[in-house]
Amino acid sequence: MRSWMAALAVGTIALGVCGCGGNGGAQPGEPGSPAAPTPSVAPVVTIDVAEINGPYSFYPSPAMVQAAQIVVWRNTDIVTHHLVLDDDSIDTGTLAPWTLSQPKTIAVGTRTYHCTIHPTMVGTIVVSGATSER
């Protein structure tokens, strides 16, 4: 009887040692395995309205955005601007110098926009749908 109890104790210890991997011995992708890290995406994309790329320009342009991200325009210029997407889906209203637009989400696709006050000011936003690739 003692040898049976000793064998049980040794087996229990062996199981405990083998299971110390932190995930219960599960292989990656199996239930109980640690999740793979996900890439970090900034929740807000800020597009500057400024003379960075010459008079009356946007930076970045094109702006690369994920579908779940929020877009704001920041007027870092010394004059007022009024931005409208060419499909009329977004209108920021007038943006005085050193102000931000209201937060906006934009549908997936490539969108162009312009300043109604300065029609030669044009920009592009590329919104992709998926945040992960396989």
C-alpha cells in the first residue's frame, strides 16, 4: 500500500512540474493558451491644416486610417478653414486658428476633401476596413 501511495505522490509531483508552463500545457491557438499580442492602433488620427507642405495644405495627406479610428482636423494655420468631404458625408464647419474639429468616423474607402474657403486646398483619407491581416 505504501508503494502505491508513493507512486501516486511521484506522479502528482511530475504532473505539477510538467504543468508549470503558465498555460496548462496548451499549444498556441488552443483554448487556455496565451493570446498573441495585437498591434496597437492610435484611437484618434489628427490631420493638421497648415502650411507644412506649402500654402494651405493638409498633413498627412493622404491620411491612412483604420475603420475604427476617429479623425479630427486641427487648424494650426493662422487663418480660418472649413473642410468638407467631396461626397458631402462630413462637414467640419469653420475651424478658427488653433481649434479642432468635432471627432468624426469615416466609411471605408478613399475619400477626398477640400476647404470651402480655399478651394485649392485638397486632401485625401484612405480608410481600410480590417485591422488585422492573415
